[in-house]
Amino acid sequence: MDLKRIDGLLTVCKLKSTADIDLSHDFYFIGKTDEEISLVCKNEDTPAETLESDDGWRAFRIQGTLDFSLIGILAKISSILAENKIGIFAVSTYNTDYILVKENSFEAALLALQKNGYNVL
């Protein structure tokens, strides 16, 4: 399975409102529930008004479109990383999954995945 590095550093944050999000930028994940509004974006695109934020994340995505009938893809990746004591923040889209790890663990995460048969692009 191929994994693609995502360029740049990311921020995970909690917002009071979506009004400050500039969707013209190229990389955003927005999650809204009855309890919170969460945002993942490039560090430089973090809105000025956040309730909480955590900078310094790196990401990779599982290449291709994943069929909904596929089982255990994210579980296997997260297990490999957990065995290597690397925490994750995962985000899923309609097409695929993105896995975020802290910048200081990024290369170790990719190496662990490569050792387990993943191809990193």
C-alpha cells in the first residue's frame, strides 16, 4: 500500500465559530458536532481566534480511493505506530484516510511503516 507525505506543518485546533476559516487555502479538515468545531490546517493558515490549538503535526495519506468495504486499514497502521510508541491523530475523507503524527515522530513513523511493507512516496 502506498502512503503519500503531505508537505508542511499542520495545526489541530478547536474553534468557537467557522467564520474565521478561509477555505481558499488548499488543506483543511473541518469537523463540527453538537459539542465542538475542530479544524486541521497548515500552521500558517490557523485562524486568529482559536479556543485551543496544537501545532507541529505532519501528515501522510493512504494513496488512492479506499472502498468502504475495506476493513482494518487504519487499524493496521495505527497498531504499527502504537507498537513504536507513536501517537496519531487520524482524519478520514470520503476517498481515503490521513494520519497525523507530531513532527518529531514523523520520520520514525514512516520508517516503521516501511519496515512493515508500506511504500512511502
